[in-house]
Amino acid sequence: MDQTSDYITEEKRAELLSELKNLEGPKRKEIIDNLEYAKSLGDLSENAEYHQVREDQGKLEERIAKVKQILQSSKTIGKSGGDVVQIGSSVEVQKDGSKETKKYVIVGSEEADMAKGKISNHSPFGIALFGKKKGDSVSFQTPGGVVNYKIVNVS
């Protein structure tokens, strides 16, 4: 598995497809209806409602383009198994000097969310973990200095 590629999970792909369907359907229709209403208010050069709706329309079309680009350029991965850390792996690590362990899932950059324990394969921590096995030690640079972890489990 190539670490430099962009990846999304099957769940994220389904979420993006659902979002795209909503954006291209009901949301786009809502913007068009709002645009028609704003036009009916008169002079477009001084019509704040019209300018706001046009801005909303631009943001909507921008998001549609972004979602389509993500779907086209990303490789979809399923849950990963095995003993080598790769995209989709669940990794349990222990920081040097700590008895506590933490679990993370290695995901593509579109899904990264540290609060949910999802780290990007492009992050310094993700890069350090990639390709390693249970029992390996990894270290990476942070703004506070070098941090060391031991891989307790990979699933």
C-alpha cells in the first residue's frame, strides 16, 4: 500500500456520496428557489438578499466540486487486518514513560480527527507508524521535541 496516495474508508466514501446527492439535489434546488425570490425583490445592484444567495451558491458549487474531486482522486480501503501498520489499521501504542495505552486508526487525510482517534497517514505520527509491527518503537518530531512510542498491538 502506497503511503503517499490519498485514501478514504468505505464509510467515508458512503458519507461523501450521500452528501453529494444532498448537495446536488435538495440543496441546489433550495438555492435556486432563494435566488428566484431574491431576484423578484427588484434592483439587483442594491439587493443584499440576492448577493447573499449568490455567495451561498458559490460555496455550494465549491463544495460539490471538492467532494467530487475527493471521490475521484482517493482510493477506497476497507478495514485492515494483519500485523503491519497500514491505512485502516488499528494501532495501540504506549508513550515512553507511561503505563497508559491509546488506540488510533490510520486513515487518509480527509478523515483525520484526533478527537476520535483517527490519525492521518500523512501526519508525522502516521508516517512514523506506517510499516511498523507490534513491539516496534517509533519516534517523531513534535513542536515540544521528539516523542517516543512503543507499538503494543496492531489489528
